[in-house]
Amino acid sequence: MKEIRSNINIIGGGLIGASVGYSLSLLGYKITIIEKNNQYNSAKDKDHRTIAVSEGTKNFLTNIDIWPSIKNFSQPIKKIKVIDRKISNILEFDNNRRGSNLGYIVKNKYLLDILYKKLKNNKNITILNNSLVESFQMQNDCIITNLGNQMILSDLNIAADGKKSSVRKYLKTPIFNKNYKKSALVLTFTHSKNHNSTAFEFFYKNGPLAILPMQKVNNTFVSSIVWTNDSGYLEQVHKTNNKNLLSILNQNTQHVIGNINKILTKQLFPITAHLNTSFFKQRTIYIGDAAHSFHPIAGQGWNLGMKDVENLFYLAKNYKALGIDVGDNIFCKKYHNENFYNAFRLYQVTDKLDHVFKNQNPLLTIGRKLGLSFIQKNKKINNMISDFAMGIN
């Protein structure tokens, strides 16, 4: 059986796996990436989703020399408008005081394409596509990953294999899980009015509807929607004809971007959240969705995954400077300590926001209205919330 020796082995070659692999390779580590699919080719054709990149994530991507390649494919978010049911109940955020944007919208496929070009040109990285993990084995100071026809011996394994992580199941790491019994309808579409680099988030009783600005296509205004609602209802909406769908969307977006003219893509996803009880086990750490996932109400799930990547990068950098191998129990525990609280906090924020904005209690409705007005007038609190959205606090 063929043996491959690497410092760090990554299971999962999606956006988080590719990002952590590239960033750690910059430190001189020898990296292997295991991907069960032919990820690079399939993602370009099938992934129509977009990512909201926070200012904090952009800063890290700049530090590892990824952002300059992404910049031309990104649509800045200069303002965010939060609307509770009606357009009259509105709260606005911007970042004029810092002279920067609140975030950026990038298509998954562009980011993945850029990352894989970087990976393939890096001599420290070996990519194993169409590969499945059969088992793990601890041996002295390394962990062995068995792929059937070959074995990878590494100091550290990184599980970046998503919400349904097979690594997590194999290692029997417990999780807290919540099923919201909702779905998210994700669409991209053309519309008649300039979005002016503004994102909108409507809060309705059955869930939020976010409108995210995108770059023009053929000189036509384009945005995407992430709409959370009852699964049964969204399944019907997803299946309905385009004329009915356009009517439903125009009604629920309250024409803030004019008329929605044409649906370009649509996908439906179940809404669940989870949090691993531990972010490490047996020379293995969990990162991104393999460690945590959240209600999409704040649009920060991927950015928190990138914060995991950033914290891991600087932790590994410190170990490298000291000449200490990564992967021991102290290293893994430090990674857990630096990331678990951030994930727990975001879970609490998203879960409570979902509850507060769905609640139809008349007193709470009045309270929400007063709260939005208070935050709109109070610049200090408004700025604190803007910083949270930017991922810089």
C-alpha cells in the first residue's frame, strides 16, 4: 500500500478546506487534501450560491494574498437595511466612519476557482480527488488516514467535510443539534432598480428574507435572495411556474429593488444548526461546518468558518516559529479554546434573533419597533452592530 507523508492532512476540499490548505502551505507545511468528489470541476458547474464575505474575512484573505484575485469578482455592500415587516420599520447600517464596506458578495464558483489555481501551483500541496476515507489509526506521534489503496501519515488531521461530517461520525464526537423545521430558498435574479450596493433583510413572522446585491450581468442589475420560511410552503414556491414565483417575490421584497424580472437560479436547502461539544479529538480538529452551523439569519456562518481558518493559521505560525510540531493535545486544545466561544456566541445570537423577529406578541412587536428606532438614533450601538456584521470584534 502506498504511503504519503504530510504535516497536515485535510479531509474536505470545499471552500473552507481549500482555504485552510492554502493558508497553512504558506507556512511551509506539507499539505494533503482529500476530496470525495472531483470538487474543482463539479463546483464550477453546479454551485450557484453566493457568499457574503465580511470585512474581517477580507482582511485575512488580503494577508494571505487571495483577495487581490477575488476583488474583481466581488460586489461591495455599502449599506444594510433591516426591515421589520413594513418598510416604515427600518434600521440602516453603513461603515462611512471607517471608510470601508460592510462586506462583499462573491459567487462560490469564482472563489473556489481562484483557490484551486493557487493550490495546484503550490508544491507543498497534494490534492487527492475522488477519494474516500475508510478508517483512522493513531500511531506514536502521528495519525494514519486509510484511503484503501493508500495511507496518509500526518501530524494533524483537519476535518473540513461539512455539516454531515463523516470524520465526526467516525470519531463519535457528540454534537448539539437543532432542526428549525424550515427551509431556505436561494435565488439569483435580475431586477429593474439599481441596488446601489445595498443589502436588505426583511423580518416576517415565518422567517427572514435577505436580498444581497451582486455584480451586473450583461449590464443588467442582479441580486440574490435567501428566504427562510416553512418547508412545505417553500417547496410549493420552488415548484410553481415563473409567473407566480415572480409575483410572490415582488410582493415579499416590497419593490425595494424595483420589479424582479427574471429568475436565473434557484435552490432549496433545509435549515438546521449544530455545535460540536468539542472541536478536536485524537490529533483531529474540526473546522467550518464540520464544527458548527447556524441559522442563516445573520449571514455569518461562512465567515465564522474563515475565522476558524485565521485562528488556526496564526496558532500554527507560532508553533512553526518555535519549532514545535502541530497536532499534539495542547495544540488541539488551544485551537478549541480560541474558536468554541465564537461559535457558541453566534449560535445564541442567531437563534434568539430568529425567535424575537418571528414572535407575533403585540407587546414584543411594539418593543421591536421601539428598539429599531432607538438603535437607528444611537450611533454607538449602531456602530457596534456594524462591527459585529463586519466580523471585526
